[in-house]
Amino acid sequence: MLFSSFDFLVFFPIVTLAYFLLPEKFRNTWLLLSSCFFYMFLIPYYIIILLGTISTDFIAGKYIYKENNPRRKKQLLTFSLIINIGILFFFKYYNFFAGEFVQLLGTQNTDDFLFKVVLPIGLSFHTFQSMSYTIEIYRGKCIPEKSYFRFMLFVMFYPQLVAGPIERPQNLLHQFNTPNRFDYDRVKSGLWLMLIGFFKKIVVADRLSLLVDSVYSNPNGFVGVPTLMAILFFTIQIYCDFSGYTDIARGAARVMGFELMENFRLPYFSKSIGEFWSRWHISLSSWFKDYVYIPLGGNKVDRWKLMRNVLIVFLLSGLWHGANWTFIVWGAAHGSIVVIERWTNFTKTSFSKYFGILYTFVLVSILWVFFRAENIAQAFEILSNAVHFPKTALGVQFRGLGLNAMDLFLAGIFIALLFAYDFLVTKTNIYEWVQKRATILRWGIYYTLVIIVVFYSVNDGTKNFIYFQF
């Protein structure tokens, strides 16, 4: 089920109202059943895969906790990780690696080696969340959950099930044991966060996608300004799309009394690529830091091994995003830049913060081209077309872009509003500021946002969030 669909506008209030009306002892059961329905809404039988990883990690967690033999303990964890990574590899990477291997052998027909399977929605997200449970038990940082169904709810909690944030058991699991009472202020705060998320997704991101999709589906047809705009628009689109999902997820959870971790912290205000990754997709970055980077030695190694560790993490991060060489190049490029920044102490240079923000935004925008392109050749074609400016009239260049003059004007207005909002967030808590205004002004702001979301949306309820494919 998509957050931006009409189905969710029916699902959310029903689930939330029933949650508060039900006796406390039935609430988790209701949430679990609702989460199962939410996940099964598109392809029902894929829940079997999810239940397989949940069962494996629930049982493994209990045995890891009871085991006193360090070697046996490690074997149990390894078994659990192999099952999780094996399922992830088969559905997400088998066709990619099998296809590359067959081509390496020089075989033309690859159909006999490939499986026609659809990637289960959110597989990388809930697999990583489930793995964090057994790893944290192995490290002695949490104890096993006694209830199988409560652990199911931890992995399947519908707001963050298909696109994160990737939660740790210490943050979320215990919240299902805590009674939640209806809190009007908390509900208002959650609905505000959801409203901001809807604005980002269906007003900004989906509007920009019309131009982006037109250029990337026909890169030969556009050069110069339209291609530059597609690069810029995708930079903003993917931020609004993904952070918009996170805002809706965190808001929906908060309405019911649950707090999910912050996943974005104004990433386009970063002054370096290294800082960018401390602000973008924080739950994934911290996952790789805690479970890959630090076990490799982290910062407590010599300079060469430190650079190696950084590159490994970013290569894995690129591969996590998809089975395509474009993601591997994207991850490797980010990792290489972070290595250079650390080598040169870039963050300690005398450059102004505005130069650092511009430098980071430009580099991130260029590298997003590899993320969005279908293959490496198309990525370089897009970048090449962006620096060629034909002499034809600008109006001619914009034909077939999917956006008319009014759409472009509205896109500019909404982008300006977005960045103004993000800038003000660095200065004050906007929600608290709104709450302190007079009633007529406060509700005027609410209604204005609702009107913008309802009447200036370009989403018909069928456009996926970008990160659903991961």
C-alpha cells in the first residue's frame, strides 16, 4: 500500500482509531494484523519470505542469548546472517551476478540461468532491521524478545516496513510493551509531520518526476538546459520522495505514540560529502558504521586501512541500493570523495561554509545521475548532454518534457518553499512556532498546507516511492 494513495487515507484513520478504542491487551495484535494487511496489499504471498526471516532471527536470538560458548555463539549468529543475506541475495542480486557470469563466459542466451522474480517490496529494509536484532543480542546489548508476535511487529510495523527508518531493537521493540494513551498534542505533532511529508512527496517530488522521467527515458532528445534541469530536479525529487516517506512514517507512528528515529537531517546543507552521509539516510549509514565499519577497525587503524574501510562501506552501500553497476559506481565515487576529504582534512580548511554547501550539492547532484540512470553509458550521456547548449529557441528545447510553463512555475515556487522551510528549521522549531501563534493564524497555516497538498498534487495514487525498489 502506498502512503500517497487513497487506500492509505482510508487505512490510516481506521487503524489509528481502532488502536485507541481497543483494550490495551489487544492493541499489538491489531497493529500486527494491520501491518500484515498493509504489506500483503500488493503481492500477498511475499509475506511468506518475510515470515521466514522473522522466524529464523527470533529462534536464533534465543539460542544466541542462552549459549555460553563464544564459538558456538558466533556460529549461531553466522547461520542467522547467512539465511538473511541468502534470501536478500537470491531475490535482489542473483539475476545480476548470474547475468554477468554468463556474459563473461560468452554465452548469448541467459534466459536459462535467470529467474523471473519480482523483488519483494522493502526487502533490504526489513532484512537489515531483522539482522540488527540478532547482532545486538550477540553483542550483549539487548535481550531476546519473549513474544514471537511482538518480534513480528517489530519487523513488520507498517509505517517503516517498506522504506525505513531501519530501527534497532533498543529503540523500537520496548515501545510495544509501553501503554499508549491518546495524547492530543502528540497527535497534532504527528499529523503535522505527515502533512509535511505529503507536501514533499505528492506536491514537489512527483511534479519534478514528470520532467526527470521525460529526460531519462529519452536522453538523446534533450540537451543543455532541460538536461541540467533534470539533474537538478532529480536531486530535489529523491530528497523529497525519500524524506517525505520518512516524515509520513514517523508522523503516523507518532500519532499512535511510537517514536521512530530521524532519518534525514537537512542533508543538502552539508559542507562536505562526509557530512552529507551523516545527514542522509541516517539509519542505513549508522547500520553500516556499527556493523561493518567499526568491526573492520573503524578509525582505530592506520591511514591506509582506514581508507580501505571507508571504501568497503560505500561499495556495500552502493550494492545495497540495487543490483546494477550504476549503484556500485555511485557508491565507489562517494567513498572515494570521502577518502580524499579525510586525506586532505577538507572539513578543516578555511573555505566558507557556503562554498562547502555549494561544493557538496554540486557533487551530490552529479553523482545522483549514476543513481538514476539505467546504465553507465546513459549516465555519461546525460552528463555530456548537460554541458551542450544548442542554439535552438528555449521553448523548442522544452517540448515533450511533460511539464508546461505553469507546471515549471509552480515547481519553482514549491522548491523555494521547501528550501525556505528547511532553512528556517536550522533556526527554530517551526512546529512549535506555529503552535504559539494565534488560533486563526495557526489554523490558517494548517488549511493552507492541506489545500496545497489536495489541489496541487500530481499523484494519482499509483506512483511508488523511489526507495520501494530497494
